[in-house]
Amino acid sequence: MKTCHTLAAIVLGASFLLSAGCSSGSADHAVPTAAAIAESDQTPVRGREAVLTVYGMSCPLCANNVDKTLLQVPGVQAVRVDMGTGRATVTLDGTTPVTRGQLARAVDRSGFSLQRIEAP
């Protein structure tokens, strides 16, 4: 009987976590970022790749949100997200100019905070 209660508690706990979704993507945290500056930055990203450090990506759903939103930016060809490092590598198509501000706004729209953009 004790095993049944333990199993029921595990199932109930897991279903609660799944239904609650991922709360780590809340933009309400007070982490100092470069997002405010980057969002207004109209400097085009040079080269074919940019690496974005994103605060708060801790689950596959989080990574998927960032991935989908970055792919909506015209000129972004592909995105690889590494939840372990909190980095998103963006591959550009090379024909449509992409600005740092566009990438920063996309991260913000996905519900996360941009810490920095590394690009040539």
C-alpha cells in the first residue's frame, strides 16, 4: 500500500510540474544585461554567425521558445541552443542584414534576458 501512495505522489507531482510549464523564462528577474543597449543597436552583425548568451534557459521548452523567436528574424537561417551554457548560436543567411537590436528584441520577446552578443 505504501508503494501505491508513493507512486501516486510521484505521478501527481510530475503532472503538476508539466502543467505549470517552465517559469524560468520570466523576464521579471533583476539580472543586469546588455539588452537595453542592444535593443536599440542598429549595427549589422558581420559574418555568418552570432553567439547570444541568454539568461534563464533551463529546460527544453525554454530553448524551444528562444529558437522559434530567433528564427522569425529575417535573415536568420538556423539556431542552435545549448541549455547547459545558456548560449544560442545563430547562423545568418548572408543575404539579409541582421542587426544586434533585432536579435536582442527577439530574445526579449521569447521571455528571456539577453546578456551579450558575440559577433565579429
